[in-house]
Amino acid sequence: MTTELQRSPNRRPLQISQLGLHLLIAFLLLLSLVPTAIMINLSFKNGLQYRWERWTLSLPLRGSNYLSAWDVIDAYMINTVLVAVVGLAGVLILSLIGGYVFARMRFPLREPLYYAIIALLMVPWVLSFIPAYMLYNNLGLLNTRWALIIPNVAGGPIFGIFLMRAFITGIPEELYESARCDGAGAWSLIWRITFPLSLPGLATLSVLNFVAEWNSFLWPLVTISDMSKQVISVGLFRLSRTTNDLVDFGSGGPLFAGYVLASIPLVVLFIVLGKFYVEGLVESGIKM
Amino acid sequence: MSAINQRLSSWGLNSPAARRNITGYIFISPFILGVLIWFLVPAATAGWLTFQKWNLITAPRFVGLDNIENLFEDELFLQSLKVTTMYTLVAVPLGLVLSFFIALLLNTKIRGISIYRTIYYLPSIVPAVASAVLWAFILNSEFGLLNAGLRAVGLPKILWLQEPEWALPALILMSLWGLGATMVIYLAGLQGIPEVYYEAAEIDGAGAGNKLIHVTIPLLSPVIFFNLVMGIIASFQIFTAGYLITSGGPQNATLFYVLYLYRAGFLHLKMGYAAALAWVLFIIIMGLTVLIFKYVGSMIYYEDTR
Amino acid sequence: MRRVRVSRREFLTVAGATGGAALLAACAPAPAETEEGQAAAPAMEDVELQLAGWPGQGPELIEGLETFEEENPGIKATWLETPGDYRAKLLSMIAAGTPPDTAFSTDYYTFARDGLLIDITDMLMADPLLGAEDYFIQPQEEERCTWEGRWYGIGSCWVCHHVYFNRAIFEEEGIDPPSNDPDEIWTWDHFVDVARQLTVDANGNHPGDSGFDIENVERWGMNIPYWMHWSFVLSNGGYVWHPDTRLYGYDQPEAIEAVQKVADLVLVDQVMPNSATFEAIGMGFVQLLETRTMAMVIEGSWSMAYTHDMQEPLGTAVLPKMKVPATWLSAHLHTIMQGTKHVDESWKLVRFLSSPYYQELFLVSGLWLPSQTALITEEAMDRWMSLEVHREGYRNIATKWVPDYGHPMYGPPGEGEASGFIWPALDAVWIGDKTAEEALLEATPKANEVLENA
């Protein structure tokens, strides 16, 4: 490798190419922002502007679209946060424990069990759709928030264990050894050592899980009949149907204001956890 | 208590190590139990449904292997498999390369990296329902933004969502917009590469290209591999774009596998057949993953074998 | 509000004139509110009914249900709205053995055939109001509601296809606009010819002129959402599903010719853009007409409800005819699901939903067209029709176009799967990859095989 490297000339990057690099970054950034910008632009339009000035910026901006949208979707947003947070707590606990078990404990059939769990990642969601509906129905869980929380707590840790195992493997063994010498049991090894050191990993998992919950659509649509318990993606769909965007253009603005509002919690979450998120990914070293 | 200990020791399960074994099972049991009840019981029911004819309305009826035999005569099954495979073959590698490229660009020591990161990540957290509506806007052949752009530079318009040869590329284009999630993972990987490797390479006289080929890519190979596997699993289950934007058309050009499966169940009222389709999909994804692990996984460079 | 309110008294006189049952229910004494009374009458506990359907019904539905509850003490009616995939929702409920009591129909004939709906024939025939021979616009109501001669639901209303156009453009161009009166119906050729005159590119050329620039059209003559070719298959003397065999008629020359003529609007006549789905992009016809992107648009009658704030004068007209005047008719039915514990109460609700009072609630906004004869009298139309919503001459649509030339179209069992062969074939026709003959002769046998085995 060394000899091969020595053959290539040592070129200092030119200033111009640096500038080009930044221009390229800016261009790509712009490109990726276009649809988001369209969304925000549309969210400030009134009926006429929406019809006549679809793509251009038009004044005055109608901020009240956000109020109308919020009126419709506030309950859905709150419901989703509630369901997602409770579910996430379960997912984090089970993933932390599971990750620890598969990274640090030795027991018969550990590897086959682990691979069986990985295999579950590949089960298409539609496979169990109707049978699961019937199960929830038989247990009287339809139209309750449990119907939204349980699938996440049961299914979320599949990826969670996979991620946390990779992460926990990276924690130096010496830490555990010294704790074991102090007589720490498995339980306290998890809570006193693994947990504080796994925060970045858990942050990563939180972002991924929360985004997935935020987007789940068909399952809540079918299991929740009471609109007062319904979640945001169904709520957005309803907003687009009720305002009848298809033919009634006056309502296009509030619809897009609703889309923007619905994105905000995720943006905030990512900004808050973003640093940890990346750290968690770095340290897990993502091994399969 | 002693009776239990006796029994345990007779199984060789009384040593401290054995206790640790059992602790492992106990710790993992809530998860296993959850998966069994809420995940595997419905999946097993679906397995049973594979051998039934069931329209959701009247009672299921045992039909043996009919559902599986029907697969081979179903041209739409083959079409959906073809569409999904083509989508995967293009969208996954393209996404991997592009997001890797962007991550490389962003991995310079520029100020405000976290802002860039957030901006790139933004599209992947716009609610799927919203981005579907937005892209229908952009791709419309008569009034869409994309064709307005083509017209501005004097090119003829493209019937993105009506020409079968353009519909899938249009959806792939749309998927690239959500690259941010993959890109952030690369970026994390890149930041995890210790600076010393690059310094060593520079001392050896390596240029940017050499550093990329001999340092970055090998050290990042686990991350690339991770993104590859996750990308394939997700791409074979793509549903929303076909469901909300194209309804599988035009001429079945975007009839994704899961969309066809969903229709088989809820539109054609053939739940048994849908279950068979689902199992076939599971086997395909599983098989592919195993193959990738076998042939690509062996090329992966892991920094230290922990 | 431009909505005309129908007084309760008015409704009660309509219902009461022949509907003794409703009147009795309305006049039944309210349950005693003393403790004694409650203890003595445990049977008076409220019956709760669910009505399942999809959104977009407006406040009228809730208003209607409240009226129903007032008239029927002891029955609560709850609106169960599914904002997305209604079919998946309803099927899940059925599969789990917990269907709603009453529901908007989906896959009506399949549900009727498979015993999912309660046969209401006897209750309907015994009803003094609804059972009367001239209560509904016939024969269409019987045609859509009966499966093997029995009734499993009652239509909510009718909706049809017709033309919408920008009246100002016609005036400026000095062209006579089309009419709402089927007696003055345009031929297809005349319609295409007018569309050609109204289609203009940036240089003022029309299709067929040398130098016409298809890439820079300023104004299109017309637009038809492709699925609405159904009306023209009928108009050309063909059928989409045969009324007796219930098989597709897309392999018949009449259907093939009609489909080709619609496709040729884009491919040959160049009077229409190839952009099948404006709906999906929130680019509906009001915008297309008022920005003068288009001169004429064929659309569903329900869209009348969204035209009130159009900035240019709107006109409406019947569809042009290929051979005979014809329009597709549809609308959901109100059905009672098998498995309800409250058949009698559910019937009361369905009956109420089929009353002139309830239907009129939705006529006012332009969303529905009448399916009951009582609502197409001049007197009734004076009440629910207004020039702000229904433009000049629209009465002809309600009194002639729908009753005389409307054909109900509801998919037979297996249609969901069979259409999986028809739509992709049509996709190829619309963009000129195949002729209608090539595509449909290939696809129809496959689709019909599915229908035969359904």
C-alpha cells in the first residue's frame, strides 16, 4: 500500500477547487431545499394567490393559514406525540436490555436467537396486517391508544436491539470487569454502566423510531375509529380531503401550513438530538 | 429451593456461568414474549392463511397449495416483482453513491456543519403524505415545476407520470430527495475515522483520490454495507409512492410488490393469496440478504475484531 | 351563507303526508325523566347506531343526523368517518366480526351477493312513502339498488358528468356555447371542432394550422379526466359492464371506437393536454377555466359545489353525443350491514337518509343531484336551486339529463381485480403506445375471465 501511495504525486488542492467545492455544496443544498421551500411558500397563500401565483412568492403572506391548520390538526399532533413518546420509552428500555444481553452475555443459542431477531427485520409489514387487526379486536384493543403503542413496543426493539448491540459492543470491557469486581450484578451493569454510556445510541434510536411513528398511516387509519384519538398522518390526509384541495383551491394554503406544522416536531427533535444522533452512529460502528 | 437447585445442577445449570445464562434469557424474555404475541402470532396466522381461500367476508376455506400455484400464472405478480427489482437495482446503488458523495463534501471542516446536516436531513422528515402531494405537483406534465424547468431551457416536456418508461425514474428521483437519512449515517462514519490515518497517508504522499480509495472507503465499508442492506430491505417494501402518487400506473410501471400485495388483499379480496405473496417477499428479502452477507460481507473491513 | 334552510315543519309535512311511521316516531312522548320513570322503563335505553363513510360530506351530514336524533328519541346516530382507505377500514371491521350498523356502500354488488347487507326489500315495499311507485327517479334507482331482484340499499342521490365552460371566452370568440338542454345537444364532431377553434398556441395558431406549436399552447380547448370516457362508451351505444352478463364490453366495436375518439383528442385533434391527473395536484378545473388555461372541461356534477368563487362567468352544458345522449350515473348507497343488532332502528336511519329533507340538504350546495321525484318539481327546485351555485339553465340537468339519459354504473363482483387489466391497457391508449383496438382486445378477455370467476 505504501509503495502504491508513494507513486502518486503530492498535490495540494487549489484554492479555486476549494471554492468550487463550496459552490457545489451550496448548489446541492439548494436543490434539496426546493421542495421544502415550495411547501413553505404555498403555506402562506390565500385562495387567489394559490390559484394564480402557484410557484412564485406572493404578497401579502397569509399567516392565518397556520391558525386554521392548527385548529384542525392540534389534537392529532398531541395524540401522536403522546403515543410516540410512551411507545418510545418501551422501545428504549427493551432495546437497551436486549442490546446488552446480546453484546455482553453468553448463553446457549445466543447467535441463532440474534439472527432470528435480525430476520424479523425482513418480515414485510403487510404480512400480518389483517391477522393483527383481528388479534387486537379480540382483545378489545381497537380504538384505544394501546393499538398504536403496543405494535411499536413489540416491533421497535427489533431494529433497536440490532443497533444497541453494535453500540454496546464498543464499550470497553475493562469498565465492566472493574464493576464486576465491585460485585455489581447484571442489572446494575446495565443501569449504572451501559445506560449512561449508551445515551448517544439511544438518541439515534429515538430519532429513527420517532420519525417512523410519525409517518405510520394505514395501521392507525384502520384501528382507530374515534377521530379524537387519531394520529397526525391520518389527520393530514383528512385535512387534504376535508378542505377538498382537489377542487377547492381556497384551502390549499392551510393544507400546506398543516404539512409544515406537522414537520416541526421532527425538526426540533433532530436539532436537539442531532449531535448525539451522529455520535451514536459513529460509536455504534454499525456492524452487521 | 434446594430441590430446584438439585434439578438445576442435574442439568448442569447451577454454576455461576449457568446462572448468567438464565439471566440472559430472563432479561430478553419480555421482548421475546412481546414479539411472539404481537408479531409472530399474526405472522403465523398469515402462514396459515396461505393455504386458505379467504375473501375477508365469508369463512376461510382450505385450498392446499392453490395460492402458491397461482403465483406462477399471475402476470401482475411477475410485473410487480420486475418493477420492484428494477427500482431496487437503480435507487439503492444510486442513493448509496450520491449520499456518500454529499457526505464527503460535507465532511470538510466548515463552520455550521450541524446546520447543513439538518438541512439535508429535512426532506426525510417531511411527512410522507405531504411529500407525496408535493411531488405530484412537481412532476405534473402540464403544470409541474420540473417540466417548467425543461421548457425554460428549450427541452420538450416529459410525461413523467404517464409514460411507463418515465414513471419509475420519476419515483427514483423523488426517492433521492430523501437521501439525507443515509447521508447522515455516512457523515457519522466519516467523522469516526481517526485523523491519524489521513496524516499517515499524506506522509506517504497520497492525494485526495488515493486517500479516498485506500483510507476512507475501506474504513467506511461497514457503514456502506449497513446502508446497502437496510436500503435493500426498505426498497423491496416500498409502498407509499406507488399508493399515493401513481396508483401503480401507468401501464403497471410502478406496480410495486407491496402495493400489489395490498390490492390482492383489500381490493381483490384474496387474503390467502396476499399472504402467499407476503411470504414470497419475505423469502426474497431473506435470500438476498443472506447472499449479500455471503458475497459482500466478506469484503468488509472491520477495524478491530471485537 | 348561501345555503337555503329547509324548515323542519316543511320536512314533517313531506314526510308526514305519507310517512305515518316517521310522524309517529317524531310525536312519541319523550321518556319520563323522573327516577321512577327510568326504573320503570329499562327498555328505553338509547340504541346507538354507527354510520360509516368517508369525509367531504360537509356540515350537512351532522345537521341531518341531529335532526334524525330529534325525531327518533332513543336512537343515537354516530358518524364514523374514515379519512383514507375506506374499503380497507370497512373490510377490517367485517373480517373481525364488528361491522358498523349502517354504511356508505363500497363494492355494493359483491357485498349484496355475499350476504353482507341486510335485504331491505320488504321494509321498503311496505313503506308508505318510499314504497310508492313514483318516489324515486326510475328505472335507474331500481337498476342500481337491486341485486338478483332484491334491494340491499338506497341511493343517496345521483351524480353525473357534464361540461363546464368559461362563458367569457365563448363571447369573445363569437362562438355559440353548448346548452344544458339535451334537446340542443352537440354532436361529438361539433364539440371537437369548437375545441379546435378554442385551442390557441403562443403565435395564435390552432391545431391543424401549419406551424401550430404543441409545446407552447396558451389555451386548450377542453379537458376530460380519462376515466370519464365511460360516458362516451355509453353514448356510442356501447356498455362498460353488460347489464345481464356483468362482463366488460370493452371488446365491442362501440366501446373501442369511443375510447379511441377520446384518446384522439390528445393524439390527433390536439385540443387537450395529456395530463390525466390535474386532481392530484390541486389544479382543478375552476383554476383551469378562470385562468383561461382551458375553455371547456368535462367534470363530475359534484364539482358544482366548488365553483362559487370562480372569477369568470361559468357555464354548464350536457355532454356532446357520439350516437345517443348519455351520461354515467353513480353515488354511494346507504346500506344496513348484516350483523347489526338494531335492524329496525337502522332501517329508520336509512329511511331518513332517503328522505327529501335529507337529500335537499346536499342539493343546495351543488354537491348532489336529486334521485327523488319530489325534488325535481319546479316548486322544489325553486327552493334548492340558486343562480349563485347552479348556473343558468341547470334545471335541465336535474330534470332531463339525469332522468332521461343517465345510466347507473356500479362495478360487478370482481371488478376491483378485473380493472387491474383494463386500466393499464387504457394507459397505453391515452399516450398512443397502442390503438384502442390492440390494447382492449388483448386486455378484455383477461378481465372478463376474472369477472366470470369472481
